[in-house]
Amino acid sequence: MTDFIGSLRSPGTFYPAFIGFLAVWLSLRALARRGAGAPRWDRLMRALERAVLALLILAMLLLAMLQIVLRNFFHQGLVWIDPLLRHLVLWIGITGAVVATGHLRHIQMDVIGRTLPARPRLLVTRITCVVAAAICALLARGAYVYLIEEAGFGSTGLLGIPTWGLTSVLFIGFALMAARFASRAFTARETLAALLAQREVPLTDGTETHG
């Protein structure tokens, strides 16, 4: 198992394995949505996303408040809180990016797409999602190589937690973003159109008349 994990550092091994992961993930997701019902499944995933983000943000706020109280009223503080807060910012940022990509609300420069009719715009969105998934896969491999090297060094961070564990969100986040972009690239036309409509950019089919 250790040899296989180490072999994934090679692009020739990592990308086929990653594509296999995407295929399995998309298949399991499709089966889960079919079994639970698409609306119910989507509601559950949205609730899970919000819960994870809420817990991370709440933990960051409570720890920051605790540190302020300790320093202002007791003239001391916990040395591990400040580095933990920095890592929580990273985890919150990456988790928010994963959520945003799932709803196609990530930061983007959509100049051409806004001017296109409905069908060409959907096609452009699918192509964009494929390209974004490929880029996220490249970043995921970079994050994976970094984690493997950190694990090899055996360095530890706050509270004795391995450094690779504290920064593992980089690989997890980029892998999930790649999976979500890939999912959106092959999602149903109606679902994709609804997601675009939620961004408050009207879709037209090019048949409207203006009087």
C-alpha cells in the first residue's frame, strides 16, 4: 500500500488513478441521487455543506474570542490558537471554494458566455467545466506531491499534528473541485440551466422579439 501511495507521485500513475476516482465518484453520486431522489439528495448535500462551513467558522470565532479574553483579562494566551486559526482560514477558504464550484458560483470572467443564447452558452459552460476540472486535477497532483514530501519529512505542527494532516485540505479540496467541475460538465441540460439562472444571468434561446 505504501509503495502504491508513493507511486502516485508520478504523473503517469496519478492521473489514470484520478480519472478512475472521478468515474467511480460520478457513478456513485448518480446512483445515490437516483436512490434517494434528486431533490432530496441535493437538499441533503446543501445541508451538509452548510453544516461543515458553519462548524469551521464557529470554531474559528470561538477560538479567536477565547484568545482575546485570555490576553486582555489574564495577560496570557494559548500558543497553539494563533497557528490553528491560520489553518482554519485555509480550511474555510478551500471548503467555500468546493461549495461554490458545486453551484457554479466560483470566481470567473464570463465575458463571452453572457452574450450567447441559451444552447451555445450551455455548451461553453460545459467546455469551461472540463477545462476547470483538468486544471484542478493538475493542482491536486501538486498538492498530493507536497503532502507526500511532508509526510516523508515527518514534520509536525501545532499540538503534535503532522504538517501533512493540517494542509491535507489542499489535496482534498482540489480533488473535490475537479470532481464537481466534471460533474457539472455532464449534468442534465435543465439542471445546468437552473444553476446558471441562479447566478442571475438570464438565459435566452435567441428567439425573443423586442418591440
